[in-house]
Amino acid sequence: MLCPDEVRELASEILCEFKSHKPVLDAKVTVEYLFAIATEEDAPAIMVGGYPALGMCRIVGEKDRAKGCKDVEITIDREWWNGAEREEQKALLDHELHHISVVEGKRDSNGRPKIRLRKHDVQIGWFREIAARHGQHSQERQQAKSLIDDWGQYFFPEIVGPQQPDRVLAFPAVAKG
Ligand SMILES: [Zn+2]
């Protein structure tokens, strides 16, 4: 189902508040906001790559755009949304919007902006048992170490402590294309 106006309004607020979304506004990317509702009890409302998710962002294909659909579709788990605090809702919506990466100066055959899905900075796939079995030789442990060493201030501020200026410089710039 389509999301109520409060979601659309919060999204507009986010798009204007954070500079990284400027290309999305400049290219006039249109976004449809949908709520997903689980059809069975205990079944996740949204699955992404085989895993349950609270939200997802999808680029609408040219054919559907030609039929009048918007450029991007953001789907949110309605049950989660209704139980979440506003700041949590805002963070999730900002995450989904951050997936939208406008290919500057390029348009599709409908004259709509070309968009790519921005990938996550961190994508984790770990087995607890493999970390236990192989310790420091496992990718699980090695990745966990780099995550703390390189980006600990972002993801584990309670462990790593306050922001270090030199670490900020090591953070890659937001992709443009
Ligand atoms: Zn994501």
C-alpha cells in the first residue's frame, strides 16, 4: 500500500536537510513510498537478497517509468514503522534515500534521470562458528578488526571513543556517479 503523507513529508525534510541528497533534488528524481505488510505471522514483510529487511530501495525500470511509474520505489515495513521513534524512522528513511545515486547528466529514453543504487559502505556476512574456529585467520575477525580500526568512530563510538580528525579524512567521499 502507499505510505501516508507523513512518510512523504519526512522524506522531503531529509532530502532538503542533508547535502548528500542535493543531486536527487537537482535531477528531480521522483520517489514512490510504499508500506510492506507481512501476509503471514512471523514472516518478514520485506526480504532483500534472502534476508529480512526493514526497508528497501529499488530503481524502477524504464518500461514501468514509461507507464507513468516514479523513478524509485522505497518500501518500508509498516509494522516496524508504526512502532519506531521518529528519529529511528528518519534514520531508516535517510538510509533508503542514500541508496539513490544520480548518474549526472544522463537520462533514460523517457527523459527521466539515470540512477544507480549506491552500495552500502559496509556489507557484513559473518558466521560466528567460523570466527571461533579460525580466529584471527578468518575473514570474520579480520573484517571486524578493520571495521573498528578504520570506521570504529562511526559504528562503535562507545568502544572507540570520540572522533579522530585523521580518521575523518580516511572516509571516502560520497560517490557522485
Ligand atoms: Zn541499504
